[in-house]
Amino acid sequence: MALQHSTNTSPHDISFPVLIIPGWKIEAIGTPLHSPRFTFNLMHDDDRIIPLQVDVRFNAAGRINTVVRNSFTGGLWGKEDTDQPSFPFAPDQQFNLTILVTGNGFELTVDGHWHVTWNHSVSPSEITAIRFTQGCIYESVKLFY
């Protein structure tokens, strides 16, 4: 099911029309701009719960070529995770990010070769939307089961 095409404006929120449970897959195809960073959040629509934040930093907040994962629940950010096999993003180079929702967390893959996981901080059923921030143009966002 295609959720949105041409998400050029930022920030841009897309509501999910279904309950997110293990087995759902989110695919985003985008192209980073020449910007210090871009971020996307899987979130509850009131923005008080962010089960997964992926913050791609080319050169921001003291990090260079780093993908930072985190979550926000109960009014607090969790512990950032930056462990990764490599840095899969480059300005002006299209990427395909896939997020698989599992029983334990999220499996993130970029272009089929970069892979990291993030454990659930809350039930995936709390996810009602995805938010994209500036620094990247998304050609498409799809949701599969």
C-alpha cells in the first residue's frame, strides 16, 4: 500500500491507515540533500511517543557519517545507539530504507546490505505515523504486510 509520493516538504507527517504489528514493513526511497542531517521518526501522532528515531548525521551534533537510533517515551529520550557496520548514505545518492517490524523490535536495512536492529521501547501498535524532517527528499513511502 503506497502511503505518499514526493514528500519534498519538511517536516512531513504521514499517518498510517492501519494498526502496526509485527510483520509490517515500511519502505522509504529517498535522496539526501547537501545538509548536515536528516531524520525520520516512527511515532504516535501526538509526538509524545517515538518508538524509533533514525537520525542520519553527515556532520551534526558532534557526529560525522553516523546513523543514530533512539526512542522517546515517558517524556525522556533513551540511550542513543550508533553501532553500525558502515555508513550507507551519501548526498545526492538515492537510497532504499526498509524497516521490518518484528516481535522484538525493528530491523533496518539500507539498499539490501546495511543492517541494524533496534529493540521496541513500546508496543508497535503505538505507531500511528511517520515524520520526515528536512535534509532529504523522499520519492516514495510504502507500507507492506
